[in-house]
Amino acid sequence: MADLFQVEFKGSRREVYQNTYHHSLMPNELVMVQADQGEDAGMLVRSVPDSFLGGRKPRSILRPLTPEERDQISSLREQELACKREVVALVRRHGLIMKIVDVESQFDGSKMTFYFTADHRVDFRSLVRDLASKYRTRIELRQIGVRDEARRIDGYGICGRRQCCNGHIGDFKPITTQHARVQDLSLNPSKISGNCGRLLCCLRYEVDMYAGVKQQFPPIGSVVYSTVGKGVIERIDYFREVAHIKITRPDDIVSVPATADQIKGVVHLAKDRLKMVDRQRFTAFHDLSKEEQDELEAVAMGIPEEAPPEPIVEPVPPAESQLTANLFTEVADDAESPDEPNEGEEKSPSGESRRDPNEGDRPRRRRGGRRRGNRRRGSRGGSSPSS
């Protein structure tokens, strides 16, 4: 396959083209390329491998531009500025809620593309008809986002360099505030937002390195036992991959750097970091003796050595059978009244209930309950049979 080159057009729009005719090309050279319909002019950026194609068939680079064609590009850019002012007035006349960002004309004039931003979908069919009748060419309106708007306008970031989207970034990848938290950056929107109003693209560049170093150390605020002594992790130097441990001594307080291998284990973690730490990564603490573990935990938790921990007494729940017996006892007390004897019983002068001997061993019926078998056959839909 012939050489592949990346060509940049207006608004940092880049596409890959093939040097089919084997021209002698140099970077930053203006070339004429094959467009969808007609020809277009752009600047050759660099040579790229076959992986940049993404399964697409590249178009061809026709030739380098002549001096006359270079002058024609300058006049074409001036016409685009005048066209943008006319389109803005036309949008107001139609009452459309949209913002015209940029206008791009193809080199041979066979196509004009209008880039705009809007919060919602816009019905611009009537606007397209007016533009087509005015400029007598093929019209395309393309809605873009705020990131693409910043790319087409171009500019410089807070670092003083050109925007990343106008440089090496091809496609925009999702960026969240979690990228800033991993790198311990301030969540102030003015510090982590770009010219587009969204999070900086550069927040993704070093997040993997920060996450890898952070996994080697306990979180900041943890009390650790290390070869340099017991102390609290004050901060982590991600570039040197060391943690600064604040050690309190009888005469002074010092901050000593320690690597991940020098940290033997975690004595106590900050309360707000307990859910964020995998304790399985720091198992060296269990290799210490029982006396050393008790002494370190007592220092970390602030418990005096002579004060043993108070035993935890948990209430013993009652057995299930006892709960069931109590429940039935309460139900029986509510259902039966002590002043009225049950059916088949007589009350003795002493107040005790006495059963009628003629009743036999007939089961007692609970008051207020439903007696089984009290519905006679044939009672539904007719009278009961005569006895």
C-alpha cells in the first residue's frame, strides 16, 4: 500500500488520505485531495500507519497546491467570514434558537457546511432552502457540541499551550471528576475546566500512573508501622513513589519519606477512609507478634495499655417456643373472661368452675371463635331439611 498521510482542514478537522500518485510530500505542505464530490485543499500534517484507517478506504492526494491556488484559499476564508455574518442575520429572521459557530466552503465551491450549536433539535429546513437559493450550491448544516466548538474556534489553555483538541487529540473521550480526585486535584471548576466549559482533556493523561502509585500505599491519614517508625501518612509523592510519614518523637515531630516496601502494615485507618481501602493489600501487620500488635493498636486507638477493653454483652434473644407460648397465652386471656363460665361449665359457690358430668369429654369451644361444621348442608340457595 502507498503511504498514508493525515491532512488537516479548517477547524482542525483531520482525515487520512493515500499518496496514490507517489508525490514527494513534506509536512506542513498544502495539498489538493479528493473530496466526496469534487476537490478540497488542506495541510499535510504527518505520515500515519495503517491502523489510522479503521477499516475505511482512503481517498487520494491529488497534487501539491500551486501559488495561485494558495492565494485562492486566502480569499476563500474572507468570503466565509462574510457568509457567517449573513447567515446569523438569516437565523434571527427565521426565529431559530441556534448559534452559528463556523462556515466552511469546499475549495471548488461545490459545498458549504454550516456548523452550529443548540440545546435542542432545530427544524432548519426552511433555512436550508433560503441558503441554497442564495448561494446556489449544496448546503449542509451540522450540529456540534461545545467541545467541537472550542476546537473549531481554536485557542490556548490555562497552561499557556495550544488546546489539546487542536493538537494531538483525535476523538473526545469521557472525563469525570473521579479523574481529578485520583490525582488529588482541587475540584474548583475554574481550575479543572477548559475553554469549552467542560473538564480538561489533560486529566486523563496521568490518571493511570496516579492510580497505580496510590494502590501501593495506604490512604492519607492512616497510622502505619514502618521501618522508619510509627506515624501518620501525611502525603504521597507520586513522582518519586514515596510516602511522607509524620513521626511524633519526645523532642520533636519529623516527616520521613518511606517506600511501599518499608511500610510493614496498617495500624489504624482514618474513619472516613475505611470503605475506600482494601485491607488485603496490607497483611504484613499480621506477621508481627501479638504483643507488638496490641501495643500498636493501643497507640493508634488511644487506649491505655493498663485499661483492658470492655467486654461486649449482647442480649440473648428468647427461644422461639417461649415466644409462641407467650403469644397464645395472651390470646387466651383476651378471649376468655374469668367472670363467665365456658359452655358446659357451672360455677361453684367458691368461685371455681365445675364441668357438667353429662357433657363428657366434648372439646371446649373458644368464645368468639368460629365453630367448625356449623353450616348445614343445603343451606345455600334453599331451606334446611326438617328434623
